[in-house]
Amino acid sequence: MAKSKFRPLHDRVVVKRIDAEEKTKGGIIIPDTAKEKPSQGEIVAVGPGGRDEAGKLIPIDLKVGDRVLFGKWSGTEVKLDGEELLIMKESDIMGVLV
């Protein structure tokens, strides 16, 4: 089945969560029920950007493929083509991992 295309509007981005580690540094395996949702993800799609008071387009600093950190309660969870994704505003993203 072909993947559907989804383009976020304005200053929104689509983020795919990156799974947390299964083990601690000490080697203890963490069960699924005790894991927290990761606050790290990869940008899957980017909107064109927001607009200022004059109506001029302000482009987004993020691009597809960037690994980012975001807040624990950021974004709206959606399921597209069986994949769980987050849609959030650019301002909800705290930074890009380099």
C-alpha cells in the first residue's frame, strides 16, 4: 500500500518518536509498562512557515530528517498509515540534536 502524503500547514511539523533505550546503562532491561514516552523524535514533514503581522512568510528553521527534542506533553498524537506520529508547532520544539 502506498504511503499517503501529508503536508502540515503554517508553522507545524510532523514528528516520529524515536524509541527509548530498552536497557539502562547498568544493563537492567526496562519493561514496556515502565517506559516513559520518548521526548526525542525525527522530523517527517514540515509546513511552509508562519506569517508575521504584515503577512510576510517566516520560513521554518527545521527540515525533514532533523532529530529534535520536545516537551513531554507537546503535540497532538495522530495515526497515519498505521504509524503513530505527532503534529506540533515549531515553537513546541526545544532544539535540534546535532
